[in-house]
Amino acid sequence: MSKKVLAILSEYGYWGIELVGPLTKLEEAGYTVEFMTPKGKKAEALPPSYDTTYVDPPLGTCVTTPLAAEMVTAFEATNRLETRRNMSEVVPERPYFSVPDFLRTFEKYFSDLKTVQEELTTEYAALLLVGGSGPIIDMVNNQRVHDIILAFYKKNMPIGAICYGVAPLIFARDFNERKSIIKGKHVTGHCIEYDYHDNTGFLHTDLNMGPPPYTLEYILSDAVGPEGQYHGNFGKETSVIVDYPFITARSLQCAFEFGDQFVNVLDNGLKRYGW
């Protein structure tokens, strides 16, 4: 089995420990983590994720521990994210129906995609979707991200997602069948109690979205349907759920536990955890 993991990061800001926590655990277990961004721009940690004075409004306390700040700052200083893959150059874009010679163009998209999906799932053992506010802009409703997720899903390979990085799982659907891949599954993700009322912000733009554009808890609950379950675990310090092939984590506090269970899935065949 490959000992490489592909991590997808937003170009509008990722939450530091939501990458560095699982990254550390994976590397300690002998895995190499490589990075990809939607258009090839360098991903950067959101400033609050390495600021030990930042108070998270919903929780009313500082959520960035000195250890997390130290680890994120040290990681950013390595410049490892200078080396990354450009998703827009790797994964084909699904054409508009209005393009000339649509049917041939559409067939080529699926043919090219099949090749890319096979290459990615041969090169990498698992997929990691990193959270933070940035994914709201360039990962959640990104067809290329969806097609990468589907590549690993169709081969029954591990897919890990944390915080707002869980949201793309809802929308990654076969274009013809259009059914949620998490239907009937047990998942976790940012619960409504943790959502901001205002100041959902992003790097490289002055956009203040106010609250998130969707309540992740609600759309996860709808996507899993009555056969599955969303687990918010509000009041519990962490919430990590494994319902293979998915490893989902609620928020930054789960980063190390998330990493531990990710490794457990890869090395020990863990299929169920946290429910």
C-alpha cells in the first residue's frame, strides 16, 4: 500500500492545527503527506489559529493552545506549503452544457477524469480535507474537489475530513446518480452551537460573510438521512466519528484524536469509532 496521503487545503485560509495535528500523527506513523490547492496558490494558516489571545465567540474562550500555536508557527516556518499540486491542472473541469459539440466534450471529461482518478488512488493511500473558514469559498462546492473525493470513495479508500472540511462530502455525488455518498453514514462536523453570528472571515479578501452561509449540522443531518446520524456531541470536548471509509472530526479540538484514528484506519483497519 502507498504510504502517501493527499491533503487538500483552501487558498482562503485553513485552521492551523486542523492540518498540523493529523499531519504530525500521520508522519509519526511513517506516512508522507502531500498538498494540493484548488488553483495552485499557497495555502496559509488563519491568524487566529496561531494566536493564543484570540477568543472564540461561541465558546467564549481562547481555543488556540500554546502547543497548537507553537506547532502551527513552526510548520508555517518550514515553507513546506511552497510545494503543492495545482488541482485545476490535475483534474478536468466538467463542461457547461452550452459548449459546442457538447456530447464529445462531455465524454472526454469523463474519460480524462477516469485516468486522473486512477492515478490519484494509485499514488495516495488516503485523502485529507482540512478545515477552517476558507473551504467555504473554494472547496465545498468545487467540482474538482468532489471528483477527487469520489475517486477515493469508489475504491473504498479512507477519506478524512475535519470541521468545515467535512462539508464537501455532502456535495460529492456521482453526476448521473446524484445521491449523497454519506447517506446512511454516521458523521460529525461543526455543530450549530459552534457557528459564528458574525465575522466568518477569509484570507486575501475583506469579505465578512457574517455567519456561515449554511448550518453544517443541518445539511449533514439531511444528507445522512434517517438511516444515518449526525453526531454533534455538543458539550463534549471532542467529537471524532469513523464510519468507514469516512473519518470525520467536529473542530480544532479534535485534531490529535482525529489524527490518531486516521492512522488507526490506515494501519489497523478500524471501521467504526465514536458511535
